[in-house]
Amino acid sequence: MKVIHIITSLNTGGAERALYNLLQGGLNEQFETHVISLSDDGTIGPQIERLGVPVITLGMPAGRPTLAGVIKLRRVIKDLQPDLIHGWMYHGNLVATLARIITFARPVLVWGIRHSLYQIEKEKRLTQLVIKANRHLSNTPDMILYNSHLSKQQHEQFGFRATKGQVIPNGINLEQFHFSDAERIHIRTELSIPTDAIVAGHVARLHPMKDHPLFLQAAVDIAQRFVQFHCILIGREVNMENEGLASYIPAELQNRFHLLDERTDISAVMSAMDIFTLTSAWGEAFPNVLGEAMATGLSCVTTDVGDSAQIVGDCGKIIEPQDKTALISVIESLLVLPSADRQRIGIRARRRIEEFFSLDAIVKEYSHVYESLISQDR
């Protein structure tokens, strides 16, 4: 069986990493798999190719189809004759729909929605139009796969076809994300963080919905009163050269705020943390980093966005978005706990990921869906 995944880009992001995780977890071994990126191969494309999965790029500018890109897409689809085409995110869904139209074989079409829809007005104007186009065409795919229950509910309330929807959460690679004492020592040594420091972490690309200012404002407040408190932030454009972020951190505290930009060793850096914080204001569906932090055994604090509260369960702290007072309070409540108590919370968090969100189980769900849809179509 041939499966083609069509995705907007392959830069570091939640959807891109989720696709890579599924392929790395064995989905590519069960199907003859190809990945098409509407733009270039980004940071994730080479990683996918190292799995033995061909990556084809269409070279389209962000959000804008080109005649050359469409012609190349038609040639690729005609040559490969896939049994199933899986679109990833709104733009990928539209192009996946076009790909099925331009092939005579009429393969199974699956859409992937990996975003919550709190207020469409917060999206870019072009993205709003693409979401509305998805809504208009939402009876076209054979199935719409959401990675969060809230996302499914929100999109169906917005007008997406309810009879098409199914939820499969993200899978967390438990072999990659686990606590390592050796990595903890290595990263803390690299960053000159004392062994007795308590470290809060934040992992997200720079985007308004991730609400970096909320985390930094709360962390600075805490750092002024807890001398052993350090922070690690990872994400594209998250660095001290970014004046908009650096301005939140007083000069006398900057040696305790480690803004590391984009890194590939997130699992190692997470072992150097004690507390993980997700401060997103909107947009999340199933945040990968929250599940990865839990798998690493961290005490987690998250805003109540997407399915975050369901992911954390009783193994972490949940606050309302943009509530700085609550964020300060819950981080401090974890800071003052004995380290053994924080570790016990982290152990429970990992067990929750093992029980409900392991990558092996999620790969099996995708495989079952693909096989069922293809067999029905034949």
C-alpha cells in the first residue's frame, strides 16, 4: 500500500515533529511512504529521509500556490499512484484534495487538523480564508483526523463535517524522552547551572499564541525572590539577541535565564529541568512538548488550552491562559516542595503517558485507520 503525506512545510513545529515521530515509530515500515512538502525540506526533511522515506519539495512560497508547484505535484501523484493521501494542516489538506482530483485512481483522502480554533479572527487573513475553504470542502475527505477532542469539537461547531471526524492523539516516544541523570549533569554544566538549582523550562517557537511574555514576567517575579531559581527557554528566535524577549529580564538576573534558541537535543535539555511550563494563550490542540516533558518525569504546569488538561490529568497544575498571578502561585508551590515530592509527581506523569499516549499505540491506531479506509475503498 502506498501512502503520501502532504504537509505545509518541514520546519520545526508540532505537526512536522508529529509526522516524523509516526514515521520513526514504524508507520513507514507498514506502507510504502512518501512525504511532500509544499515549500522546502526545512529541518525535519533530512531527518525523515534518514528513515528511508523520500521527501519531495514543491518550492511554493508560504501560503501561495505556484503553477510550477502544481505541475510538479501532478507529475509526482501520477508517477506514484498512491492508495491514500494524508494532508497535514489546513494548507496541506487543500493541496491533498487537489492531488486526489488530478489523479485518475481516486485514492483515499485523509485530512489532518492539528490546531484548535478558539477565535478565527486571531489567525492571519490568508489562514482564515484557507480554514473557511477547508470548512466548505470538509465533506470531501474520507476521514478528518484530529489530534485533540477540543479541536474536533471546535471545528465541527464552526461547520466542519461531523460525520467525518475521528480523534487520534499525538504519540510520545518513550525511548527518546526519559530522564537521564548523565544528560542532566551535562546540560547543567554546559549552562553553568548549579546542581542545587531548581530549573523551570519552556519550549516553544516564538509566536504570540505561545505567550513567552507571560512566562518571562512570572519567572522574573519568582527569580527576584528565589535565588536558586533558573529558567531554560528553547525555541526558534528565542534568544538573548531578541530585544523583545531580553527586555523582560533585568540585567542582574540574566545569568539565570538561559535562552537557547532552537535545539535538536530537547530530550537532553528536559532532563536538566525540574518544572515544565506551557503558557500558550490559544491555538494548541495536543502540545507535543507537554507529553514529552511528562515522559521525562517533570512536574508540569499548563494553561487550559486544547487537550492540555486531559493530557496532564492529576499529574500537574492547570491554570487559565494569561493569568500571571496563578502562574506564579503554582510554580512557587512546586518550588517549595521537597525534591522527592516533585519526583513522585514526575513518575506519575510518565506513567500516564505510558498508559494513554505511547508512540507505539498511536502508530497502531494510524495503521488500523489507513488499512480500514483502503480496504473499504477497494
